[in-house]
Amino acid sequence: MELLAIVFRQYRLPFVIIMLLSLISAGVGIGVIAFINQQLIESAGAPWHVLPTFFGLVLLLLVVTLAAQLALTMLGHHFVYDLRGRLIKQILDTDIETLERTGSAGLLASLSVDIRNITFAFVRLPELVQGVVVTVGAAAYLAWLSPGMLIVTTLWVGVTMLVGWLLVQRVYRHLAQVRETEDALYCDYESFINGRKELALNRSRARQLYEIDYERHASSYRWHIIRSDTFHLSAVNWSNIMMVGAIGVVFFLANGLGWANTNIAATFSLTLLFLRTPLIQAIGALPMLLNAQVAFRKLESLDLAAYAPEFNVASPALDWSTIELRGVTYQYPNQEGRGFVVGPIDVTLRRGELVFLIGGNGSGKSTLARLLTGLYRPQSGEILVDGKPLTTAQDWQHFRQRFSSVFTDFHQFDRLLGPNGQSPEPELLNEWLKRLQMSKKLEIDADRVTNPQLSQGQRKRLALLLAIAEQRGFMLLDEWAADQDPQFRRYFYRELLGHLHDMGVTIFAISHDDHYFEHADRLLEMKAGLMHELTGKQRDLATQDAVSRVSEA
């Protein structure tokens, strides 16, 4: 099994120790059976002094078996802990384009469902290991008692295991379908939770989402999980009954055909009864392990970056003069293979500028923002800093550290960070809390916001405060003022941007607020994926004719 092979490679020494403990456990278990056979069955009128030895062996079996199972369980939980950390680190290191293609529902399903299934598997793994090891040890002991009876018993148990395995294979196929359906269900859950306002206002949409999407996916999940459980229970009960039948076969061979005496038959039966529980537990654990294998392959199928334990946090570069986009293009794929194209873009931004980007919805403004900040890689063309193109992964990583941002779909963090991840400057925070009119709205304790329940406009002010605290040299604001009241919007354009400019921050702001275009040093416009700069008379007319310009885009 691939999952076990990986565990062995990562934890070779602990794994070997656990296997040795399992072998010792199996040996002690067989020793207990042999002791019962020789001292309690064959020896009539066994003396009382054998009882301390017997109870000592039973206690030793308990201790060794428990130690082996606990050690394997702990190893499994260590592996799952490392696996979860590796997965999150890979997500952090993966480019935004790949994560957007995968979707948050798929990633959340992997972080929750797949990790959970692997955890459950390692809880049941000791049962499988114990079952296999004890079976091998018991077979060796039975071969010593009666090779002929062992051959027949082995054939019987072999048929039992073969049929059980065929049933378990059906379990595996249905579990694979269950896992695929879980991704679809997570998408439905996102729609129910994130769209709760719209669904509350439109019960027809809520009904269709529930009846057409959710019920279809939930029914598919139910169908496959019922069949998975059916084949699993069939395998368990088949194995259980066949092991009981093996005892009857043993006594028939011994008494009916004279292959062995009654004592040996009794020992065979006792051993088979001893094996019955580990075998049933092993077969019961198989679906969990198969589920974990499905989960592990699902994790491997995620197109994530290779794992690197270190973060390699680069200090934001302050010594730059120009950032140039030269012939930059980016194309979104669609089913026909050619989607919306942004570019070619040619523009040079100089340090300290206040630049506005305008344009209609769908004109490519947000895509350009992602290209400018290095979140998207150009499919052609290049980005240059002071005339030097970005070529290596390290170049791109360092480039992204120049920017702070507030995108329209920003995530609200509750921890304030200063330069290089340190605590923010208290004077700077207090100054901007007053400017953002949030001194009485925000509660901050040890650099953490303790009352994150804010209105959308206040959340954007908090996001801007977080960006300012980072003290990066370049700030991107994507329609930041869209959720502000008219008074604060005017205050933002006429005063706050000026304060940021005085701090030496280069500002690239996407805006639809035509009344304030005059405050920009430069005015850029996007139309149908192409960008050009408005200067002279074009710029003078931009505010007056903003509506018609957007309608032409």
C-alpha cells in the first residue's frame, strides 16, 4: 500500500521498532496458546503453580500488544500532523492561478475530509498489522502441530480471504466515488453559506439549489456509501462465519478422518478462535485504509507546489525607481481553448506616483492588478524592475514583497503586522486609526483586533490599516472607496491618498469615482483588455464623459 510505503520511508526506525513489537506480541500470543495446550489441556490435573505463569503470560501479552498498537497509532498521528502541515505549506507556496482553478471547495475538502480519513485509517491500522502478524505466527505454530490439517485450513482461510478481498475491492470503488461526490457537496455548502442573503430573498433559487444540485449530489453520496457499507458488512460477516466453519472442518479432519487426536484438534480450534478476532478486525480496518488511500491519491492529484519546509521570507525591497510591464499578456482559458485576453500591456510606473486605473467592468482591470503585483505570471512579455527582468522564482517572490494591497475580495485578518513581520509602530497605528475614524470602533490587544464584526466599509478601513502597518513601498487599492459613504469617500481621495503619498508610498488605485480623477498623477484606462494612458485633453474629458467612455469599453 502506497501510504504505508511513504510512512516507512519517512519513519523507518520507529516503523521497524513497531514491527518488532508486533512480532513479539504475536509470539507471546502463540506462546499463550501453546501453554494452554501443553499445561492446561494435555496435562490432566494441572498443578496450581502453573497459574502464575499463565497469568504472567497473559499480562505480558496485554502489555506488548498495547505497546505495539499505541506506538503505531502515535506514529500515524505524527504522520497526519506532518501531512497536514505539508499540505498547508504547499497551498501557501502554490501560485494564485492554480489555487483559483482548484477552487476553495476542493482545497477545504482535502484539508478536512481527506486528512480526517487518513487519521481514521491510522487509528485502525494497528488492527490490520496485528491481524497479519498474528495470522503468520499462528500458521507457523499450526504447521508444527499438524502440517496436513494446516494445508486444508489454509485453503479454507485462503478462500475466505479471497472472497473477502473481492468484496473489499467493491468497497474501494464506491469509496472513490464517495470522495468525488464530497467535492461537489462542499461546493453546495459554500453556496448555501456564502449566498445565504440572496437565498433568503429568493426562495425559488434556494429551492432549485437544494432540489437540483444538493439533493442530486447527496443522493449520489448516499447510493455509493450504502453500497460501500453493504460490501464491507458482507466481507466481515462472510469472514466471521467462515472462521466458525473452519473449526468444524478441523474436528471433521481429526475425528472423522483420523488426521489428529482430539487434543490437537482442540488446539487448532482454540488457535482459530484466537485468530478470529484479529482477522475480523483486519478485514474491518481495510475499508478505512482503502478510504485513506483514496484520500491520499486525492491529495496527490492537487496541482500544488513542491513541499519546501522553509518560508524564505524576503525583506521588502526599498531601493527601486521603476517597475515596467513590457509586452505583457495574459489569457483566460475557456472550453474552446481561447478566452478573454489582457494585453499586450506596456507601461512604466515610477516610484512615488499616484496612479489611477479606470475602465468598465470586465475590461481587465483586476487582471492587470494581479499581473502588476506578481500574483499572475505573464504568458508573454516580461516585468522589469529598474530595467532588470524577473526570471527566477526567487525574483518573483522578492518582487511580490514590495506590495501591500486591498483587493475587492480581500480577506480580513485580525493580526496587525509591521515591516518584516514585526509588531507595527504604535505611533503609526494611532495616527491612522484617527485618520480612518476607527479609534473608537476597533479594539486592539497585543496587535490583534478583538472585535472583527464590522460593517463592510469598516472592514475595508481595517484592511487599509493592515496594509499601511506593513509599510511596503507600493500599495494597490482595488475600488477601495466603493463601500464608503460619500463624505468619507471624498475625504479618502482628497486627504488620505495625499497622506500616503507623503509617506513615500507608490499608489496604484483602481477606481470608478470620476469626480476624483483629477487627484491622480497619471490616469490609465482599460478597454477590452488593452490599456492606454489618458493625457492632455483626453484626461480633461475623462471626468466629464466617464459614463460614455465606460459604455464604449
